[in-house]
Amino acid sequence: MAKIIRLPTELANKIAAGEVVERPASAVKELVENALDAGARRITVTIELGGKKLIRVEDDGEGMSRDDTVLALERHATSKLVNAADLAAIHTLGFRGEALPSVASVCHLKLRTRARGHDAGTLIQVNGGVLGSIREVGAPEGTLIEIGDLFYNLPARRKFLKSDAAESARVSRLLTQLALGYPEVGFSLTSAGRQVVRCVPAKTMAERFYQLYGDRPDLIEVGKEAGGLAVSGFVAALTEHGPSRGPQNIFVNRRIVKDRTITHAIIDSYSRATIKERRPEAHLFIKMPADRVDVNVHPMKAEVRFLDQSVVHEVVRRAIGEALGEAGAPGLKFQTMVTGRDGPTPVPIPGVMTGASIPSRWAPVSSAFVGESSVSLAPGRADAGTSGLRTDAGARPMIALGQFRDTFIIAVDDEGIVVIDQHVAHERVLFERVMERLTSGRLESQRLLEPILIELSANQRQALAAHAEALERLGFE
């Protein structure tokens, strides 16, 4: 008897679903991308319990006939490819013909659709991959898909899902990305009866960006065409005190992807413009001929492979570099450097050595500046013979010479020049202080006389709700 058997279709679909549908956001992605491929101009998404209980996606696309609706639920049935040559230049978001049957195999699915120009629509119900009733119904042009009890027949997958708030935040983040890539399409997301995302069709990318993120004067526009590529979007401006990390949305031919080549090009652009290590916020849109990029390299189509990887890297790097240069960098400013025949004398450094005596010779510095884990940056007593930084045994002696751009302390020791980011050091002091008080139960908070009102994006609101308990423990109400 043969040991190798042919898997039943139902089991094969469940295995495929494990690769394609990882969580509710994965199902939403597949359904919304199908709607975009169908030419939809308005897409409405509704979820309950983070998508675990219900996912509803409705669009005004071209819809499907009765025969196409039945075929769409079979694996490897698609209208987007005809032969192998089509794989060399894919222009649609979907192309494998496995998304809908994979989703249908792990939920209770209802599909209602009516093709443009047809008098009646079709309603199909599928339970765990098993086709149920098929009937003719009245319906508007377009498609409505409802997913109920996702992973009800895969308890192992369901137990690995996060909280409702966390899963809802993932869906919100995904829809924000898709809306950014398709500004001409209207998007709406409702979670637990509350509208989270609402974007009417926009005429320009700048208009859509404002709908999603509001006014962002801290971002600069990028635009460049070279080597057969067109790069556009928005990236973080160079600032002295801005965040060093931020979200990155990368689109290749309107497909949201994660790509190391482009990510490295972004980081490389900033490393050439500033000495501060950064992984900055970036929203980039790259257009290129479809035959120069392979999108069929990842089960969830989240990665791509470029035919000319080095060209892509260089064009993206130059596009950002030119944008940063045109925006202008902050002026360089050194404070007065010390001089003297008997040896250097440290100058006062505002905000770091305030209130401390400044010795005329070598002064020990905290081990935090030499790579050890302890942090001792509190001002010392004048009679202790320190330079304002607490003395630790075995610390390297340093002399502070001055400041660079009100950000870095320039010092020397017996091995050479030392550059200290005083803002990072100060942040570490505050962090250690908060952690010590949090551990000892002595963390206190103070109410503001007048609350500060801030605008949050949909993703930020979802993240706030997901971490409400942790923030409350930290003193935020």
C-alpha cells in the first residue's frame, strides 16, 4: 500500500489558508485587494471583535456572474492570468486564484455579487470550505463578502490571535496603507460600531495623505525619475531633536511591500546627511515596468524581487538625498572651544553640568559613556571633586570641551575624542528614574489644569486603546 496519499481538497485548502490567512488583517487584505482589482471606487469594511467574529467587505466593483462566482471559490481559478508568460509582468494585486477558497475554508462565508449590466445577483454560502446554497437574489452592482467566526475549525490558529484591540489595530493599519496606495478610491472602516477610517476619493496623493495623517510639516516631499523608475512620496525632514525611528510604508507599483533594498537605501540617505543614526518615517511610492519586478516570491505577496536591485537602491537613495538637501539642513554651530597652555579647561555645558563645579583637570565620567549598563548621570556635589557627573569606580577620565549643535558633548580622554549625545543620556536618566519608581510602586502623576488636546491618526487611536492598561499603570488617564 502506498504511503503517499492525495490530500482531500478541504484539507489542502486549510493548509493553503495557513500560508495566506494568518490573522483577520490577512483576510481583509485579500478581499480588499480583490475589490481593487475589480475596479472598485468605494470600499467599505466592517469588523467585530477585531475581525474574529465578523469581517464584511463591500465594494462597487464590476461584480461577477453566477458561473464566475462558483469558479472563484475553486483553487487556482482566476481571471488575472491566462498563461505562464503573464507571470513575467503582473499588473494586478492578486493573481494566484487561491485567496477566496483559502479564506472560505476557515470560516463561514457569504458572498453576494451582481455583475455590471446584469439584472440579478448571486448569493453563495460556504461553511469551512464546503459549498452550501446558491441562489439568485436582488443586489446592487458590486460584491459583498461576509466572513464569520474566522478559524472556527482551526482552534490552534485561533488561540494565537492577539486581543480584539490589537487585531483591530492591525486591520486599521492595513486599510490605511491600502488607502494610501489608492487615493482615487474611497475607503471606510468600522470597528465595533465605531468608524475608524473614512476617506472620500481624493484627487491627489497629497490630499489622501492629509486625510489619513493630517497636517505634517515635519515631512518633506520626494520626487525623482531615473533609470526607468519613478520615486515619489514623503519622508521625515532633518531635525536635531526629532524621533530617530518612524513608520515606513513602501509601495512598488501600488503594492505595499517590505523590501530590504529600499529600507537600506532610506537609511543610507540619512546616514550621509546626519551623524545621528536613523530609521526615519517614510512613505515611498515606486513605479517601474512590471517586467522588472517579480511579485510572486512570497506566500502573502509581502515581498518582491527586483531585476536591477542596485539601480533601485541608487535611485531611491538619490531621491531622498536630493529632497533632504533641498529642504536644507540645520545650521552647524560650535560653542567656544577651550584653549590654554597648562592644559584644557572644560567649559560649562548648559543643561548637563548646571549647578556643578567645573574642575580644571581630568574629571571621571559615568560608565554609561563607556558601554556599561549602569547609568549615573545625576549632578554631583561641588565638594565631591567631580565635574557634575557622578563618579564610578573604574570610569575613564574625560574633559568636556564644548558642544556641537546644542546636541552633542565633545570631550577628550586618554584614548582620543569622545562624542556624547546629551539628549539620549538625559532620556536614559529619566527612563531609569521612571522604572525605579514603577518597580517600587512610587510612580506618581499630576493632573493638568487644562488637558492638552492632540490629534491622533486611526492607527494611533487603535494603538492607544490596545495599550490603555499599560498607560494607566504609567500614570496616564
